[in-house]
Amino acid sequence: MRELHFKDNFWNTDITCTSGYDNIIQHLNDGRRTCKEIEDFMKASTLKRSLDVFKLQTENVALSHQQLANTIREEAKRLEEFREKQKEARKKIEHQMDTLHKQRATLYKKAMESKKTYEQKCRDKEEAEQNMNRSATTSNTKQQEKLFLKAQQAKNSAEEADNIYNSNVGSMGKIREEWLNEYIKSCEFFENQEVERISTVRNTVWTHLNQLSQQCVTSDELYEDVRKSLEQCNIQEDIEHFINLRRTGDKPPAPVPYENFYSNQRAPPPRQPPPVNRRAPPLPDSNTAGDVVYSTVTEPGYSVIRY
């Protein structure tokens, strides 16, 4: 079967007519004015069928993307809930540890201050005792009693400071033991939380990547349907469909003839039979009957027409 082509089917016998050319341009133009006509044309074409498949599968891809987005949002929501759950559980441990840290710091400070006091009281006691021993042979009884009393007071102060310091160190030891136990428990709790967090995040990302991979497979399957549809697209069939729909003719316009102004305006009058009363016949005509001999505008005396 002979293929149809634009060059053979968009002619018009009127040389001034451009309807064939206009039809081709109108078909190729995707402007606002021709959009509806092209749409009507494409309804029956193989390209339109391919584009319909493309549109359908693109919508399916968009739908699968939307489903994936919903799944991802659900995963994100579960991850957020997991994070908030860990946060609330961690708050209790952190609050307990903060309390122990403050108590430990307070008792440590108190113990260090009582240590300084204790050390100073011990130095005062030693100094008082030394003064009392040095004046044992040089001072009178009254002075010795005074130095003895002062040394006894310094000893009592040192013993009192020792008891306070020892008590504070004991309190510090108790809070230290409590802090150590709670710190160990906190470390174990935080480690378990971290293991759970890493495992959850790892599984979430792994699942997300699997979903993305599956989405790629699904999209490729849908796109493969479009490719198969495009393989069925017949270019020549679409061309012939358009030609059959909008053809204007298969004959080009004839050449424009040259028409002499004077040949049309000064045609010879029809011959009349000679009158019966003439005695002599008319002069013979040297031209063949029906021939017209005329001069051109470039010759002198062109207005004289000969028969």
C-alpha cells in the first residue's frame, strides 16, 4: 500500500489559497487555538493511545508514591513515639542522678570545709600545748594554769572539729555509695536505651530503603507498560490519519497564463455574408479563417489589426 505524505495531499488548485499549508501548521502548532482540534485528532491515533497509557501509569506511579509517603509518615510517627518514650524514661533517671550529683557536691564541699577547720584546730591545739610546755619552768602557777586551760580548750575544739570532719566524710561516703550504685544502674539503662535506639533507627532506615527499592521496581514496571505502548506507536499511521482527516487535495495549482489585454478587448467581429446586391466579391483575406493577427506594444502601429 502506498504511504501518504504531506507533500502529496495538501494542495489546492487556487494558487492564492493556503488552506493546505495552514492545515499543516495548525496541526503542528500546539497553541491555544488548536489545542482542541489536536486533542480530537489524537483521540484516534496510536500516539494518543500511548499517551493515555503514559498518563494512566504516571497516575499509578503518583499513587504508589503517595502510598509510600503515607507509609513513611507512619514510620516517622512510630519513630517519634519511640523517641518521646525514651525521652520520658530518661528524664526520671536524669532527675534522680541530678539530685545525687547536687547532694554529692554539697557534702563534698562540707567535708572539705570541715577538714580545713579540723586541720586548723589541730594546729591550734599543738601550738597551745607547745606554749604550755615551754612555760612549765619559767612561768608561775597562775600562768601555767592559764596556759593549761587554753591548751585544754584547743584540744576540745580539735576533737570537736575531728568529729564533725569525720561525720561529714561518713556522709560523703554514704552518698558516694548511693551515687555509685545509681550511676551504674543509669549507665546500664542508658546503654540499653542506646542499643534499642540504634536497633530501631537501623531497622527503620533499612525498611525505608526497602520501600524505596520496591517503589523503584513498581515504577519501572509501570513505565515498562508505557514503553510497550510506545512500541505500538505507528508514526506513519498517525501521519496518514491526520492526512485523511485534514487533506485538501492532491493537485497543485496550474500555472498562471499570460493574457494579452488587446487580444481580449479587440476581437474581430463575426463575418457577415456579402450582400446580394454587391457586384464584386470582397477582397480575399490572406489570413486563415478564425486566425487573429495582432501587433505587440513593442511594434510601431500596433493598434492596426489585420484580418
